[in-house]
Amino acid sequence: MKLLPRSIRARLLMAGVALTGVALLLAALLIREGVYDLVRRSLNERLDAQIALLLRSVRADGSVDGAMLTELGPFTQHRRGWGWQIETPTRVYASRDVSRLDDISWEGPPGREGHFRGGDESLLAGRTPDSYVRTLENRTAAGTIRITAFAPARVFSGMLERALTPILLILGGLSVALLAATFAQLHFGLAPLARLRKALTAVRDGSLDRVPARQPAELAPLAQELNALLDENEAALARARGHVSNLAHSLKTPLATLSIRVAEPGCDPSGQLGELVGQIDGAIRHHLGRARAAAPGSPGGTPVPLGESVDELVLALGRIHADRHIAFTADIAPDLAVRSDPQDLAEMLGNLLDNAWKWAAREIRLSARETGNMVRIVIEDDGPGISAEAIDQALVPGRRLDEREEGHGFGLPIARELAELHGGALDLDRSSMGGLRLCLTLPR
């Protein structure tokens, strides 16, 4: 779903916050109902106690003993809003503060509780806009006697607020604690994933051969699959390197025979054939060395100082193209190194720099910077450059875009292929200097 974030941490956090919020909301509702009932019962007991005292002044015939009523005294005489009222068939008795009792909203059916558990009494609880009301109806021989005691509505709301405030504060503190626990759980729960990512980075950098098999139960199958994939890739690479090695070995015998034939008197007067045979032999030996270096159990790419390789190539190319008077500047950190085969690095940089020397008008610039786990090498010249449409054609093996210079059109494609074999890339673009901009990326 698009509404869900892509981050596992964010998804778990959202789920934890949502579930915690729902649980706290349900708890708050249930607690409020319980506290509401508790406060109501507490206030009912206070009013029922007054009603029980007032009931003592009612005689069996339904009349009211005024002397006893006077002895009882006014109900909470110093608190405004509290009061009582006795209604008989013939007369109404009331305290000094009498609430309006003609618009009572009754709550629930009549019942018996507290002081009144038998006889002909029935209790009702209700509300008016200003009061909380308790009424006892007692049936006597003279008729029904109704005794009502009431309290200000603010008393009920105040009691409810005083009871709920500490509970809500506790729930608020609990919610903060639960959120902190959720963050801690996510941190410790997802830590193995971070360690697995670091292990994969170490495998890619060559620091580790395989992902550590000791993982949590949920990640152990993933680690096994990753290691199995690494094994398969290594086996496939070994087979490919083996094919190259076999091909090179199969060529060595006919190449040796050819070398003997070329060395015969009169077969190669100019020596050009012998030179070509030597170049082919050197290339075969080079690729045999690469095949042996990539064989299982052999060490991987070693760190190669970039500055030293560039200095050696620039010295050689400067002599080859001495008649062009090209100015070369390099910006490379002294300790910057790449993980590559030294001969492959020389071949990549040699092809790129030779291309720049051929087409530059006056200046070539080289800069190298670390970008994460990679090194980005940029070579720019002020030559004519190539169009955006011709960039893809320039990387096609054997395709030459200009026949004015010597070459066979394999330099840039070979450099790109070697870069990709080492886990890097080669990109072409227009340079701000006007010519071509070559960007070679290799592992740090």
C-alpha cells in the first residue's frame, strides 16, 4: 500500500503507536466508567444518609414529627446548593435552599440500596440543571411520602474530576513509557539487520569472505541464502576464469610454434611479426595471471595507490605525445587507493588518458575523490569532445568515431569492461572545458 512507509522501522513504529493509543483509549473509557460509578455511589451514600435521618421524622400514619425534624437541623446549612424536601399528601416540608425539582431527569429504574433494603421504599437518582437528586418514595397508610435530598451539580463534577485527574496523569505517563519502550524495542530488535548490512558491506569491500552464519533465528535463513548466493557467484566466476585460462593455454602451443616459424631466417625481415607475436604472448600471460588471481582461495583485489599509477602513466604518455605540448594537472589525495588488479588499473587509466592526450587542445585535468565505498576518477580535456548521441557509440567495441587518429576503437570499451569486472563503471559526458569528460568509478 502506498499509504505505508517503505521503512520497516517506521511501519513497526506506526503499528506500535496505533496499538498503544487504542489500548490506552479503551483503558481510559473503561476506567472513566468505573470512576463515574464510584463517584455516583459515594455521593448517593451521602444523600441516602440524610434521607435516612429525614425518614425518622415520618410517623407511621404519614404525618411528620416537626419537633424531631427541628432536632435534625438543616442539612449542610453552611453550603449553598445542598438541601432536602419532604412531600406528604397534605403538606411539603423543605430546607432553606430548595432546588427546582420539577424538571428532574431520572437515571435508571427505582431500586433499593444502602440504608434501604426492604419494606415499601424505592430509591431514584436523577439530575436537574443545577443539582444531583436522590428521592425516596415510601408508601404509608396515609399515602405516598416522597423524601428528596439534593447536592449541587458542581459537587458531582468536581468529585469526578478529582478522581480522574491522577488516573489520567498515570495513563499519560504510561503512554510515554510505552512509547519509549517501543523505540527501545525497535532499536534492539532491528540491530541485527544493521549488523547484517555491515557484514554485507565488509563482504563487498573484501574484508570478509562470507556473511557470519551466527545470526538470530529469523535472519539465519537469510544469511544462509546470501552465503549460498556468494558461493554460486564465486563458482560461476571460477568457471569463467577457468575457460579463459584453458583458452589461453590452448593458444600457447600454436603461438610458440608460430614464434619459432617467425624466427626462421628470412621469414620476418622487418621484425614486425615477431613484435606482434610478443604482444600476443604478453597478453596471454597477463590474462593467465588474472585467471590465477581470481581462482578460489586466491587473494582478491589488493589496494593500489592511485597517485603512483597515474604518475607512471603520465610520464610515459607525456613522452609519447611530447610534440603536442599538453599541460596535465592532477588532484589526487596522497593516500587514495583503489581495489583492483594493478595491470587492469594501468590498462583502464592508460586507455582513458591516451584518448584524452590524442584529442586535447592544450590541457588535461584529472581529479579523484572518495564517494562512500567508491573512488570517482574524472578525466577532462579541452578538445572537440563528442555529441550526446555519439556517447553510446563510443563504447561499442571496434567503433571509431574519428579516423584521423590511429587506433582500433577498443580503448574505451575495454576500460568500461574492466571497470565493471571490478565492480565499478565508466561514464562519458561533455566537459565544462569543452571536450570529453570521462568518469571512472572503482571500489575504494
